[in-house]
Amino acid sequence: MIKSYRLSRMISDIVIYVILAVLGIIWVSPLVWLLLHSFRAEGGVTVPYVFPKSYTLDNYKALFTDTSVFDYPRWFLNTFVVAVFSCIISTLSVLMVSYAFSRLRFKSRKMFINIGMVLGMFPGFMTMMALYYLLKAMNLTQTLPALVICYSAGAGLGFAISKGFFDTIPRALDEAATIDGATRNQIFWKIILPMSKPIIVYTVLTSFIGPWCDFILVRIIMGDKRDNYTVAMGLQKMTQQEYKQEHFKKFLSGSVIVAIPITVLFLKMQNYYVEGVTAGGVKG
């Protein structure tokens, strides 16, 4: 009986690993194709084979030197600036709102938490047209500050995971610091935050990746002002019918380059990311 159990267990494990391996290959294949063909020397948009016959760095060189039609370096800088400022504002907003809901007891606290949770369930694209007309009324359309405002203004609504993390920190620390004469502000900045590296890293990553990868909001706000495009918007322009024959390989190269920063950032901080998610889910 034990042997039959072990055999069935081994067979089930083999089946599971085979399925996971197949799914992994399916998931990785487009990325490998993108990377290989970003170095392709021959052909235009498509070629009738998977592996390029010859490789070159000219696609990457042209991406940064040939800026007469598509100014990729400018788009990359725009994306970086928007992502960094949005990340800073969003991270501070999320952490402060989360700490307030976790530690402070004030009138209507539960109501505000429930309202924030309900509003957070609505997809962001529902408000995009309203945001556009509000920005237009303030003469902020087709500007980078408009993107920063849109990405960071409502960031505080994403307090749930951070609040759960702060709930796991013993209140005795706050009480001891209060007895020693520390204010709430000092407790937050000098005691709680130094102990909250995992949730800070998690918040920074999520706040940075969103603006870095977003396309829809940029498409609505920027319109046809190419100088203020982000990389996502610029790459989409490269694939349009009138440009893709000449610029498709540059599109592939640009896609690889834009993925490098967030990939490195995630690999360097993935342990803190996982720890922040799991700790934040302990208490709500």
C-alpha cells in the first residue's frame, strides 16, 4: 500500500512538473523571441523563422542616435522623471495614511476605511475622461506634472496592505516612546519607519512600476505631443502602419531596454517585496 501511494505521488508530481514546465515555456517564449529579434540584422517586421540568422547592435544604436522621428532618449527620461516623482509622493501618501488608520483612533475612522476600500475596488479607467477634462480646465493637459498628479493623487486609497503591516508592529513601542516624550510625528519617522523596510520596499516597487508601464492614461492626456510621451506611448507609435516597417526592430530594442530597470529593481528587492505582502496580509 505504501509503495502504491509513493508511485501515485511520484506520478502526480511528474504530471504537475510537466504542466508547469510547459506553462513556463509558453510564458517565456515571447520574451526570448523579443530579446533575440531585438538584435536581428535582417528583415523588417516579420521573418519566417524563429532564430535570427545574423545579429547586430545597430538596432540599439539607432534607438539612441536616430531621434529625428522618434526621440526614445527623451521618452525614457520623461518616463523616469514621472515614475520617480509619482513613486515618492505615492509612497509617502500610502505610508502616512496607513499609519494613521492603524494607530490613531478618531471619529468616523471605520467609515473612512470602508469608503477607501470601496473606492479602491473601482477600476481607474472609469475616471480617465473626468480626469482629462479636469486637467484641461486647469490647463495641465499634455504636461508631465499632469501624469504625476494622476498617478499619485489617489495613492492613499491603497492603504490596505501597509495598514496590515503596521498592525503587526506592537503598540507598546508607541506607548513607550510617548512616555519618553515623543510626538506622533517622531514616532512615525524615527521608530515605525525604520522597522518597516519590507512594506516600504513593497510600496516603492508598486508605486514605481505603475507609472513606468502605463499606457492608457498617457494616451488620453498627452494626445499628439510627442516630446512629452513616455516610453509606452512612444513604442506604441512605432508599431503604427506608417512606421512599423522601418522602426519595428527599434521597437523591439526599446521594449528590452525599458524592461531592464524594473527587472533589476524587482530582482534586487524581491525578498522584501514578498515579506511585505505576506506581513501586510496578517491583519486588516
